[in-house]
Amino acid sequence: MRFPPIAAASVPEVRESMKRDCLVCGGKLRPSRLPGLLRCEECKFTTANLSLSEEQLRQLYTAGYFTGNEYRDYIADRSVIKKQFRLRLRRLLPFVTDARAKRLFEIGCAHGFFLEMARHTFLAVEGIDISNDAIAYARHHLGLEARNADFLTHQFGLQPDLICLWDTIEHLSRPDLYIQKMANSLPPGGLIALTTGDLDSWLARARGSRWRQIHPPTHLHYFSRKTLSRLLHRYGFVIKFIGSEGMFRSVDTMAYILLCLKHQRPNLYATLRKAHLLNWDLYLNLGDILFVVAEKT
């Protein structure tokens, strides 16, 4: 549920780079028709023309990211977010044999709302995120096993059976290295489950650079069914399911993003909120979010 842009200027010394190779197929990256993005001339994978250090990424995901920069108030929207995660859990479980004997690990767990629900279904759940504020909430308010760290340097105590990345892979500087490490960490038959935007969807094509998912530097990579499948296959995963994912959305948050962040109409937003016209949520499936389950061979 990631919507508005955060200007690249908010990240100090962001480095531009047009000399990288495609992380999906190794092909050459060329300027895309979408401003600020590069496109692989072979597989069509699209990525932001940015190179961010770990510290620069951490600066993006401070408390302000969840309270005003990208969400109106992530914790206040907890009931809607959990409704979304409940749907994802239901979609995921048919692919998991004997969930109560399995260990689940979530990359990009934020405040832990998915883990909070999943711990009643799995043997054990654990999460990781680079946002210190989010992890502090997950640990102290929800009592979860969650840590503020970089997954690429994380050492597992016990091997996970399933790794989830909900709306996360597009935020990673090197998603290929993450998938490689997941392949090395999971047992044969272990699963990856993830969601991300679909650049080849009709909505993304129609909206072009105005598609809500395009907002570097928080969203760095833009996958399609073909490019995401190819990247997973490269590291020994077989696609078990790939389809579109609907979203529950807080109308209050949608109004905040449109009126305050995009159109600078805070007074109108405040008026609607005061009139209690925004206190509801809705479900939409616009066909531009991918839900993927892949199995390690």
C-alpha cells in the first residue's frame, strides 16, 4: 500500500548510475520512456537510475515515512492493514503443507502486523526491517521476534521454511542478492511469497510515469510477471502461483495522499475529516499488484 512520491532530494548525495547491468538477465540498461528510469534492452526490466547506500535507505524509513511522508498514520490504519494481511494469509496457506510445523520469516516486516496474525498459524514467526522505529513497535507493543538489521548480513538461528516480502522487493537496492540469499537459506521445497507492482499491467501502461507505484527513491525497481519469474528461476525457484492482488484501502489515507501530498489541499482534507466522511475503507483490485508464490527446487 505504497502511494505518494518522496523526492530524491530528501536523500543526501544520491548517486546516479547508468553503467549498471540488468539484475535480472545481465543485459544493458538504457534510458526508459519513463523519466528517471532505466530499462533493460533485452528483458525489459525497469529500474530507477539511482544507487543508494544502506545508510541512505535507512534515512528514508524513519518514523516520518509512516506518519506523513508515505502513510498518513500507519499505526492508526492498523485495522485496514491487518484486513489486507488476513487476505494474503488466506491466499498463501493453500500452498503451505502443515503450517503449524513451519517457521515463517518476513523481510520488511515494519510494525509486525502480518507477523502478529501469522504467529497463530505457524510454529514460529520472525521478521526483519531497516526501520528502527517500526521494529521497536513490533518488539515492545506486539511482543514479536523482530530485529532492526540488513537481511543480507543476517544470520539465521533456525532455518526458515517460508519467507515473505509484502510490498518490499521494489524497495531493495539489490533484490537479486536477497533472492540468492533466500535460495541459500531455505530447504528444498521452501517457499517465497511476495507482492509487488506489475509494470506490464493495463493500469501501469495507461498511467505511464503517473502510475502510483512509480516513486523513487523508495520504489527502486519495477517488475512484470515475466521479469520477476525470470529472476526467481535464475536462483532455482519454480513459480507455484502468480496472479493479481486486490487491496483494502483506508479512504482517510487515500484522501490524505491525494489532497495533502499530491495537490496541497490540506484544508479540504481537514474539512472532509471533520465531517466524518473519511471513516471507512474499500477493497479494490486494479490488476496492477502481483501476488507470487515460488518454491525452491
